[in-house]
Amino acid sequence: MERFGFVGLPNSGKTSLHNALAGGDAVAARHAFSTKSANVGVAKVPDDRLRQLAEMSSSRRAVNASVQFTDIGGLVAGSSRGEGLGNAFLGHVRDTDAIVYVLRAFVDPDIGGVDDPLDSLRVLETELALADLDSATRQLDKLSRALKGDPSLRASHDLLAGAVAVLEEGLPLYRAGLDSSARAGLRPFFMLTNKPVLAVVNVGEGQIADAQEVAAPVREELGDAEVVPLCVQLEAEAAQLDESERPELLAALGLGSGALDRFLASAYHLLGLRTFLTTGPKESRAWTFRAGATAVECAGAVHSDIQRGFIRAETIRWDHLLDAGSWVAAREQGRLRSEGKDYPVADGDVMEFRFNV
Ligand SMILES: Nc1nc2c(ncn2[C@@H]2O[C@H](COP(=O)(O)OP(=O)(O)OP(=O)(O)O)[C@@H](O)[C@H]2O)c(=O)[nH]1
Ligand SMILES: [Mg+2]
């Protein structure tokens, strides 16, 4: 499963965000470094298409897609040199597929820490870039020596040398304007700042009305990255409630419901994850696949036997299926397509696999 790592200064709200997503109650505390080991959680990816299909089929249950996230201990200036939780921290970041910066904007004199989101971002980016510079320099050294005996390493060497130049300026790689082939070429070097990023700006209750303005400087700085203002504390409290009461509370607080849902949806998309669906009376289910996957690869997500014995897939877009009213009706109306192994599955396709084992 794909994993996000929360990266933020102490007391920025990482554990609270973890709790909001998992509905859990890991210890969120007012002192710095309250999280020492990483909390790993799983969040359901909200999907209204799934809900509607489950209703259409009177499914006994609906199963959402899910993502994992790791609540990592706080980072401080100097973490890249072993200050604070130092190396353990960096190890956890290395293990993730994408980084979620948690940037504190809420002001509370009783809770120590930085409450300027842009200042926080600068500290975090500097530390990650320094950690990358250290690792990249060492790898470049090795590669330069190996290059003498193996000229085929030239492209890789030059790419890494370019990365070192960027990092020396304190710039994270994701902000260097590298094209996707350069980003892919750097992947074997396991750079932290070559991972996709998004940011949560953690606003206080009093800032909810101006949340977009509070987040604006971060959005400007990060350019293409998704920046989501959230009142993490309230979301965490709402997560403790019954699912049916939640929208009401959030609406009453003027948050609107669904800020957290939108965050999850963008996170999912950021990783290049897409969803296909299956539906029937027993269950309706959202399945995760990587953008570009074929029908036979998607069949493997359901079961390896279905992949092995794949014959064809009957498929229809989710909204067309709802429009037809049922799978049988869609077939009668000639709206089901029959697709072979190499069909590139689209986000929102409803699939039924024909197989023979
Ligand atoms: N007033 C206010 N307090 C908040 C908000 N979000 C989080 N807090 C509080 O801030 C404190 C720190 O939150 P945590 O979620 O533990 O922060 P953390 O980033 O996990 O901290 P470390 O693990 O120590 O790095 C807790 O007391 C939270 O209740 C908020 O929006 N408003
Ligand atoms: Mg914590």
C-alpha cells in the first residue's frame, strides 16, 4: 500500500492529523517530541461513486480504497546532522512514497513552537535538502570513481551532479523544475526531496474563515504542489464522532464538511493512484491501481487466479452504469464494453472479469 509521511516541526499537529484520518487516538500532546516512534495508520479514501454503486446494487457492504500514512516525530533545524530525533527521523521519511508537510498556522501561546507556516516550510525544506546533499555527495563520489571503468554510467552521473548543484543552493529537488524523466532517473538514489509533496496548513478555529488567505503564502512558495488548509484539531474531534453526526458538526463549525476528504483525494491522485470499481449484491468495492495499468494487471489486484485465467473484462463507466440502473440493464442496452488484456483501465471504470482457471 502507498504510504505518506507527515513531516513537520514539533507541535505542528502531525499526530492530531493522524488521529483525524484514522479516527484513532494516538497521544497528541503540548510538549515537543511527544511522538518518538512513528505511528502508522490507514485511511479510507472517500469515494462517492462507490456509495452510489453500492446503493444501486443494494450491496451488503462497501469497501473503500485505502492509503497508509506515518506520523513521524518532529523535525527541527539540525535534524539532518542528528539533532532532535535526527537519523531515526530521516529513516522514516525515506520509507515513504510521498511527503505531507504539516505547517502550523494556529496561534496558542501555551503550545510551544513555530506558528508561521512559511517559516516552518523553510526549516523543513532546508533540513531535507541538507540530508539529500549529504547522501548525494557521497553517492556522486562513488559514481565518479566507477565512471572511469564504465562509461555507460555517464548519464546517471551527470544527473546526480546536477542534483548536487541544486541541493547546494538549499533547494529541494521537487522545486528545481526537473522534468519527469530527470525525476525518474534520480529515483535509484533515494533522495528525500525527489518524492512528491503536498502541504497541510493547520489553522486554528479562529482562522477558519480566512483559511485560504492564511495558506496563500505557502501555496505561492510551493507552486504546483497541492496546499490544503485544515483545522486539524477540529477534524480530529469530528473523527471521534459517529459517521452520521460528523457532517453536521463540521457544518455547524463553519468548516463545511469534506476538507479532510478533499485532502485524501488529492493525496491519492498525487501518487498517480486511480480507482476501478466492482459492484454486486454481496459487495461494492473500490480498487486501487496505478495510472496506466491494463485490464489484466487490474484483474491481479482482485485475485491472482483471475489474472492468470483472464479471458476478458466487461466494463462500463460508473456514471453510465448508474444511468442504466443495473448491470443487466446496461448489458441489454448494449452499453457494456468487452475489453481484452491490454485495455488501459480508466479511473471510474466498473469492471467484471471473465476468467477460466
Ligand atoms: N489551539 C489549537 N491547538 C492545536 C491545533 N492543532 C493541534 N493542536 C494542539 O497542539 C498540540 C500538538 O499537537 P500534536 O498533534 O501532538 O503535534 P505533533 O506535530 O504531533 O507534535 P510532535 O509529535 O511533538 O512533533 C496538541 O496539544 C494539540 O491538541 C489547533 O488547530 N488549535
Ligand atoms: Mg506527534
